[in-house]
Amino acid sequence: MVSVLFVCLGNICRSPMAEAIFRDLAAKKGLEGKIKTDSAGIGGWHIGNPPHQGTQEILRREGISFEGMLARQVSEQDLADFDYIVAMDAENIGSLRSMAGFKNTSNIKRLLDYVEDSDLADVPDPYYTGNFEEVSRLIKSGCEHLLASIQKEKQL
Ligand code: 4NP
């Protein structure tokens, strides 16, 4: 089983959206039994909360389930447990690398780094911008490229 953990700051806007969209893409390729998907936040402010209203609206419109998804905080153990830790922006990457200390961080990547021709390197935080549409387009593209990369790497 290949495991993928999406990480953002609060785990209510971007990373749950990525988790749900990626899981849906993988399922459509018949890979649901082969890839385990989760998400977590750098901060603990929203632990136990469902996705943000803006993220819920996007997922509902796309017909993608977010049932049972509740925010949690990323832990040091996650860094060892997941094959792919996929963060939304450079700040998240910095926080995760600090958490890892001297341990290997080669499994920590930024989502849009998988999109070779992307104009943006970071997925902007819609908690502050309010632009969930732009975020959903970036995340969808990022997830498609990430899945293709994992399929190639893991021969799925
Ligand atoms: P996210 O957005 O990282 O995409 O979930 C945020 C949600 C909450 C906060 C910051 C960003 N917050 O500071 O509470």
C-alpha cells in the first residue's frame, strides 16, 4: 500500500480538498485498494473540525465525498509513516523540515512541484484569499500530476 499525506496550515481548506480530490482520482483509476490517502495540518487550531465551507462547496459541486473527514495535526510519526508527504506551500515545507530535524526529508514535497509548467509554486491559502475556485483548479492539476508520478514510480 502506497501512502500519501497532504499537509497545509489548518487542515480545513487546502489539504482536505487535496485528500478528497486525490482519493477520487485514484478510485477512478481503480487504485483505491492500493493508495491510502490522508491529510493533516501544521497547526492544531481546527482539530476535530470538518472541512471549511468553501472546500465543502467545491467538493459537493464536483460530487466528491468528504464524509467523516475531520481536521487533525501532523505528527513526527506521520513523517516516518507516509511514503509521500505533500505540502501546499513553502511555509508548510519549512515547518515539516523543522519537525523532521536531522531525519531524512526526501519524502516531503510541494504539490505544485509535480506540475512542471505551473505558474505558481505555492497553493495560495483560501482561508485568507477566499478564492476557493483558483485553489481547486491548482489542486486538481497538482493531484493529477502527483498520481501520474506515483503510478510511474510505484508501477501501479
Ligand atoms: P488551510 O487554511 O491551511 O488551507 O486549511 C487555513 C485554515 C485556518 C487557518 C489558516 C489557514 N488558521 O489560521 O486558523
